[in-house]
Amino acid sequence: MKPLIGVVTSTELEQETYYTNTDNVNAIIRSGGIPVLLPYYQSDNDILEIVSQIDGLYATGGYDIDPTIFGEEPHPDLGTIIPARDKFEIELMKKILEVDKPILGVCRGSQTLNIALGGDMFQDIYAQHSGKLLQHQQKAPTEHGSHFVTVSEGSLLHRITGKTSLRVNSRHHQANRKVNHPLRICAQASDGVIEAIESTDHRFVLGLQWHPENLLRGNDRNSIAIFKAFIDACQTK
């Protein structure tokens, strides 16, 4: 049977519509999973029921994250936040981690994964990250790889792709900062921005700062391998 993959949805401030980019849905389908779009249930019982039914969680990109969750006041360059999504997504991740079901987080999803495990993030890398930065909000088609990241040898990401250097797309102004055990950094850009994190204590927990779902549309081999590995992990009980 094909695994059921919970897909975290986006919404606008008014929260009148739940939605996700078709690339997210197509990436799961193409890789052999069945996507199930998740609205923001708030009760513990609802979240536990979701965890029991899905085989893995795909945490998508979206708006910024409320910094008060990790003990900071909002920076002037903080963008739109959706508190209901923050609460739901982080609580859902904690429960998924407890039962060791696979998680793939992209962009915002990588950041919520890190926060769920006690880390924190830059509210705006251009204002808060030291040193000269690359262009992390590319002015190119979404399926275009605009810069390179260095992958740690022996990491999950390295085992999946077989590569120590990946060309990735980039459209974010936030990024992970402090990363706590059981997470570790497994890829970075040349300017030091954290581009990927993974768990050392779980079967498959991977967070990517870039958008492999867009690269997959262009038949990027590394993105194909990442989604296939995620779906394969979701089929392993």
C-alpha cells in the first residue's frame, strides 16, 4: 500500500482558505505517496489521531514563525505570522517525533522542526547574520538552482544523494541558528547559513532550507532521490 503523507497547509491572515502549492502535492504523488492536506487542528486528541493515521509528515514552506515561541521579541524585518499554524505544526512534529515516524521539512518546515526540538532561528538573516551573505531570495525560476551547499560526509543527506555538494534554489529570509541534539547541521551555504539539518536519533528526520519540490519539476536527480528516500522511509514500519 502507498503511504499516507500528511502535508502541512498554508493560509492567509484571515484563515479563510487552506492551500498548498501543487509542486508539494505532485512531489509526494510522483514519489509513491498519497498526500493528505492537514488543516490546523488544535486539540491534543485531534493531533494524536492525525499521528496515528499518517505514515509520515511533509512540512511545507510558508510565512514567518512567531519569535516569541523561542523567547524573542519580533524584529522589525519579521514578516507575516500565522500563530495557529505555528502552534499546530510544532505540536504535531513533537508527537510525530515521539513515535519515530519520518519527517521531511522544507524551508519554513525545517525551521519549525528545529524549534520543536529546542533550537532557534534568525528572524531575518540580512539583519541578524554576521558576514556577507549570498542572495537567498533568488531572482530566477523556482526550479533553478541558484547557489551551492556543502553536505557533511556520512550524513543522511549525503547517503541519500551521494554528493558533498548540491546546487539548490533559494527563497527565504529566515534560517536556523542554534541547533540542539538530536538534530545536527548536515549542509551549509558558503556564507555559513545553515541549509540542512537532520536527526541522529530518528529513522528519517530531515529539514532542508531550499525547495526540492520545485527542483523536482525540473527533474533534478538529487531532489528525486530525497523524496524517494522519504517515501521509502514512510513505507518501513
